[in-house]
Amino acid sequence: MSIKIEFYGLKLPEITQGMDVVKIIVDEACKQIGCLNDGDIIVITSKIISKAKGYIININDIKPSFKAKLLSKILGKPAWEIEIILRLCKNKVHIIVPIYETLIKLKIHERFSVSKENALRLLNQDKSILLVDCNGRLCSDAGIDSSNAPKNYVTYPPLNPDIEAFEIRKKIFEYTGKNVGVIITDTEFSITRIGSIDIAIGSSGIKVSSRKFAEIDIYGKPKFGGLDIIVDQIAAASALLMGQTSEGIPVVIVRGLKHLLINNEKERVSEIEISKYLLRKTLIKTLLMTFIVKILLLFFRR
């Protein structure tokens, strides 16, 4: 049996604070793809939700504290940016990633940019990434972003994206009578590769993961895996249409995955987040065990 999956990118007008994003999505879907259908999955960038809900900050209004200014000198980040990050994450900074030297050595400005000058300017302005706690979710630089925002403004993601997704799904049903799934996405950098990828930060009405851990494989063995993050897979595929710069496609309609829709509101992206306590504990054990193994290998090499 063959399965057909379709992805439709929706171009939207410029979103500003106070706009009804859901009505705009519904109206534009009717204009561009013949309206929404039962079983559609609506993939939405968090950026347009932030703009509509007013999750936006004028950096000229930010007065960096002494703490932010000090960290700015140490980390090579703008003081206003550090001040915003500390406010949003309530000082819950977990990991500092000093990316500048690594990216320079990888020649990212020469290999992966059409403008070497712009790339170098950006690298020199922001030399570190802060992994912080965003209301229970680990994210880089508190998710603040200046791209596709007015000059001197930055946006930050919804503090509770699962709730935002639920409200959008509910309003779509009120407007259209259609039962859909909703995924809210954001972009995160990769630690092991050069680049970034779109992930799901909130969802409603859709299976989050495949829940097939330890299922039997074709040889009758339990598989150490099978727990695919379905919403991340859909988010990444949708990003092929959305892009990251001037494409102007902040919403993607996915068809052909109706079987993934559910009515269980307990299944949300927040349910698969690993607690920061467990992450910290695992990191400490990882460093300790790595050190022990390296010492043993060094000893037996002699």
C-alpha cells in the first residue's frame, strides 16, 4: 500500500501585533490550496505567533545590568542580548558554547556564506551561545531572534508553545469545523554539525513520538530505538518550504498523515523534554566515565 504525503507552503502577509493569525491562516488556505481539510497538520513557525502576541522587544529599551555588561566582555556577546536572555530564563544558564574559534577554523564564512563580510561581522558580534532553561525547555540564547523582525527589535518564542498550539487548533475548529493537528516550530543549531534544523517546540492533536521503543525487528530482536520524534520529523520536512530568510512562508499544511491525529491533549512536546536535573546528572556521569575509560586505555597501551 502506497502512502502519499503532501506539503503546501502558505505565503502570509506581514504579521504584526494584534492580528488574528488563525483567521489569516484559514483565509489564506482557502485562497491558496482550496481551504483546510479534516486531518491536515498545520505547521507554524513560532516567529509569527510571537509577532501577533507581542512577544517582541525593542533592544533600545533594554538597559544592561552590570552583570550583563561583565558577561558581555567575557563571552563576546552584546550586553543587551545577555540582559534579555537572563530576564527570559530567570538566570537559569546551563551551558556556555564558545562557537567563535570553532566556526572560524571551519571557515564557515568562506564555505557556507554568499557574503564573507556579513558572516565575519556576525561572528565578531556574537561569539558564544548560551543554552538556557526556557520554561522547562533547553534552548539556545532563550530563543531570541532578530531575523525577519523590524530593525532594533527581537522576538522570543511563546513561553508555553503547547498551550499556544492547543488554542490555535481549537480556533481552527471553531472557524472551519475541521479537526486538525498543530505543530509550532523553532530553529535550533546542531552541536555535532555545521548548521541548524527546525524542531517542534509545541503541538496539539497529533502523536508526538512513535512509542515503539524495544519493538521486535525483522529478526525477532528487541530494537534499542524506534522512539521516533514524529513532530520533529514533520517540522524538519516543512522547513524545506519555509526557509530561514526571505521566503515568506511561515506556515505549511501537511496532508496524508491523518492517522497521526489524536484527541489526547496529554501528549505534547513538553512530555518528551528531559528534565534539566537528569541532563546535568547524565553530563557529570558522562565526563566521569569518559575520563576513567581514557585513563584505562592509556594504561593498557603501554
